Amino acid sequence: MTASNGMGTVHEFEALGAGMRVKLSGFVRLLRDNAFTIGLAETHDALKILGKGQAVRPTRLRAGLKTLFCSRQSDWEKFHELFDAYWLQHGMKSSTRISGSPQKAPAGIQALAKGPRGESKGQDPDHVERGEGSDTSEAGQTKREGASCTELLSQTDFRHITKSDDIAAAHALAERLSAKMRARLTRRMRAHRSGQRIDLRRTIHKSIAHGGTPLDLVFKRRKDKPLRLVVLLDASGSMNLYSAVFLRFMHGVLDSFREAEAFVFHTRLIHISPALKEKNAQRAMERMSILAQGSGGGTRIGESLATFNKWHAKRCITSRTCVMIVSDGYDTGSSEILGKEMQALRRRCKRIAWLNPMIGWRDYAPEAAGMQAALPFVDLFAPAHNLESLEALEPYLARI
Amino acid sequence: MSEANPPQDEIALQLTAVGYIPDRDLSTALWLMDSLQRPLLLEGEAGVGKTEVARALSQVHDTKLIRLQCYEGLDQSSALYEWNYQRQLLAIKAREGERAGDVEEEIFSEKYLLERPLLAAIRQPAAPVLLIDEVDRADEEFEAFLLELLSDFQVSIPELGTIEATTIPRVILTSNGTRELSDALRRRCLFHYVDFPEIDREARIIQSRLPGIDTALALEIATMVNSVRREELRKSPGVAESLDWAATIAGLNIRHLADEPEKVFDTLMCLIKTAEDKSRMTREVTDRLIGKVA
């Protein structure tokens, strides 16, 4: 079919002219920068559409490329503007001006890239840092609702809780959690010696030798599915009393889950699963401290989530994943971005649990702007100020 | 370059002839679906007529419509094929004493195979329209399996061997967005977002379904339904509801909505589906909307 044959058959489309092909590839690149999912097969089919003489009228071409390149409603809404900006602003004939680079796109596209949905696409990708990052000082930030903007994480020592009984408790809990969470009941069946239902197909296979008398019954039972868990931990100044405990907890979780990923965020997002895979807890904590060094205080939850959505979500989230965000919701970034990114995340995953240590405080109400923006998309909003409150999560997680 | 009658306009005309009024984007999508041989994914709110597209398409091509309704836990024995166990058991009994190998060959032959929608769709003499309805309700395993089927169009049955497609069906998938579909499936498909029709298109739909109706009245009804949709109700009325309502209005011999606000209010309730919406659509609200229409 389209995907399997004719990849790279450039000659077929030579009639189209190099200018058109270059222009199209520039357009595809622009769309990819705007989070469209487009593979080689789609580009190939787009050339076919152009070859069918649809390029004579922009509206025809637009309708054709729209149905081919879009794959979700958000794409559908963005497409017109992107198309018009790319193909019409320059005029259809001036292919010389297009070098295919979205960076050189006119201001219209740049503005678009930030988009009505605010997904900050097309900006410089906020790559995940795995080593010591450069010092991004946030001196200009103003103080806002308790999120410390000046306190540097580099001073923070994750080895704060090395009290052996605390560690033991965290690990024991993580183990219990994992035992409960790993298995999720589904309706999918698999063959089993002692299931609840008879697997007729296999039973009949076996009964042929007995002349049709089903002597050996084969049963089937529900198949267990591993739970996928992604933990995003706020390690900003305002959380620093808690983050150490949670890192311990995450280490335990990653230990017992095959499909778990862990991230830490403050002003940017850091992927810490590799560090947490270290078996020795002490050494894992040391590697973590190194990873988190060199970043300013303050929290940019929205931007961190945007990074997550853009670079990691595809890989580590399926519709069965539970995302656990541990944060107090004090955001120094824009709460608008946070809301939008939460919405995007919500679409992708099964459940979002937001653990907020502040709930444990007396008279706390989730009034921080960030928290307000995020709450509509959260399935579970629970306290997480001590091990007890974590324990209270068990029944919820077991149901996932 | 055949400017005179481009293929997508041709399809639009054919669809109109069978009573489905498409917009330009949809007719382009349907045309590309044929020429690129890709499945088409339709997304949109409930009641915008996603399923209707498949029905109209099967009428245009004068082929069978094979429908697979998805649900959680849908597996290949209800989507693809299943053996007819009762008949197999009987056959085994009837052939008691024969060689086991022969019996096995007999009971795992075509005769004992039950076709389910997906297998049926690739074994038709003429390419059918395969409608995979609400694919978002099925789970990921099924989605992955579907992806494989949609690219290879062959099915392998362990006891029987590989069955190749005799014809490639036109595949339409619909989704209500209860679960995010995988990027792979989305990429594989052409995409069309089905929105509620604009006022004049809805008026044309009403006219094509209720040929006796007055043009002006159809337009009034379409405008009215359109403004009801803008009231941000919990359940916006779909096209099917507006057709029902139009039939009611026509049946009551109302010539203009503004003439009989009382009856309009009473009948409008058939568009409203929840108690909450009902309490919001008060007489004052409908009178205001009627005022705008007239």
C-alpha cells in the first residue's frame, strides 16, 4: 500500500519540478514544527496530490493537503492559517524565496507558532538536560506567592532524609504500591489452567483425540496489564522540604515498575529515570543532586509540562498511563500555559493525579493561579505531606 | 487539467444525489481516500452525521456497508472470525471413530468458520464500505491489530492459513474522542473533522430529507437550531434532531416560526436531552432566539 511501496521514487514526480518539491518539503517541516504527525508516506502522497493537477487552485490544494496532513482536531483548526501563511503570503509562483526553513518564515508564522493554543511550538526546543546545565539565572523574576525565585537548588542536598527508618518506610510502601498497581484488571482473556471461563477453541482442539468429548477443559482468565506510571516532581525552592522524600519514593517506584518514568522540574524539566535506575539508593540520590544542580529557584510548571508534552509524552505515555504530578502549584510562569498543557496532557493519558503537600496544611485552599488553572484537568487532587497520605493513595492507584 | 469537473466535485454531486450534502473538505477527503487508498478517520461530536457518511458512500458506490461497532474488550473473535463450536462438536461426534487427522481437517475448514465484520469486509466480490464505528472505545491492542490489517489487508488463521483480501474495502473510522488514538493510526488515516453544518448547508440537508418543506421555513429552522447550539448546552442538538424537529414543525403546518412561538417552544423540547439544558431553555430564551430568526 502507500506506506510499503514507492518510497523514494523521486523520478515519478520530476515533472513537478524541483521548486515545487522543495517548497512542499518546507511546508511539511513547518507542519512538523507545529506538532503535526507526518511521515515519509504522507509527503509522498502529497506529491501525488500535487501531481494530479490540484495545485492550480489553492483552495483545492488546501483541502487535499488538509485531510492528508491533519490527524487531530487541533491540527484541523491550525491548518488553514499555516497553509495560507506559507503558500499564499508569498504567492504561489515565488518558490525562489522559500528555502524551506521555518526559521525564515515571516512574522505571521512565528506568531502562529506560538499559536492560539499556546503550545510554544517552533521556539527553540527546550532540550532535556542530562548533565550539569548551564547557569540560567532567573534574577529578573519577581517573588510571587511563596515560590522562591532566588534560592538555588545547587545548595540542596537530597541526602536530607537518610534516616534509616524513613527510607525503609518509603521503600516498603513503594513495594506495596507496586504490587497493587502493577496488575490492572482488563476484559481481555488469556488461556489459563484455572480461569473462570472455558476457552472453547482450545478445548475443542484437545477434544478431537477423545472423539469430541471435552475431557480436558481449557480455561481462560483475565489478562493482567502492567500499569504505566509517570511521575513529575516539582523540585523548586518552595517544595524543597518535600522533594527529598519524594525522590526516595520515586526511586522505590522505579525499582519495582517496569514501565515507570520519572522527571524533576523547576525552571526546566529533567529526565531522571536513568539516575534512579541506580540500585544503590545513596548513589542514586547523589547522581540526582548533580542533575539538579545549577538551576535557579522558581517553578515554571507550564513550560516544564510543555517540554514534557513535546519531547517525552509520545514515548512514555499511552492511554493507559497514570501521570502523577507532585507540586504545590506555585508557578512563576504563566498559568495560562499551564492550563493549556494540562489539557493536552489530559487528552493523552488515562488519569492525572496531582499530589500537593500543601493540602496537608491547615486552612489551605488551592488558590494559587497555577493550581486553579490545572485543577479542572486533574482526576485526583490529594495531600502528600507525609508517608501516611501517600499510603492513602493506594486504593486509588490500585483501581487504575 | 480537467478544470471542468474535478473528481471531488463529482463525488459531492453523487453524495447529494443520495441525500448527503457534503462540504468541500469532505468531498476532497473522500476522493483522496479512493485515489490514495487510505482509510478515512472522521472525528466530531455525537450527532454530526459521521456514520451517515459511510452509509451515503456505500449508496454512491452501490456496495455493501459492513459495520463494526467497537467497545472495550473487543477482540478478534468478535471482530475478525470465530469457529462455529457447536457445529464442530456435532461434527466430531458424527465422525467418531474416523482418523483424528481427518476429523481435524474437516472441522477446521471454511465450512465451520464464522465471518465477523473485518474478515467479511476483505472477502467481498465488490469492494464494500467498512465502517469501524467509535474506534476510540476499543483498547490499544485492538488498535494495533487494526493498523496491521489496514496496511496488509490479509488475515492469517492458524488452523487455515492466510486469507488474502479479494478486494480492498473503503475504510471509514469514526471517533468521539473518549480516548486519544495512537499517532500511528492517526498518521495512517486521512483525517476529517466533522463539524455541525453551517446554516445554509443544514437548510439544504433539511430540504433534501423533507422534500415538501418550504425553503424559507427550512432556513428558519436551520438558523434556529444553529442558535440553540450556540447556547452552550450540555448536549448540543445533532443533525438528526434538527431533522426530527423540522418534520414536526412541517407536520404542525407552521409557516413561520415567529407565528407560533408557543408551539415552537413546546416542540423545541425534542431537541433538548438533559434536565439541566431544559431548565436553561426557558420560554424567554426561545422567544429571544425566535426573534433573531424572524
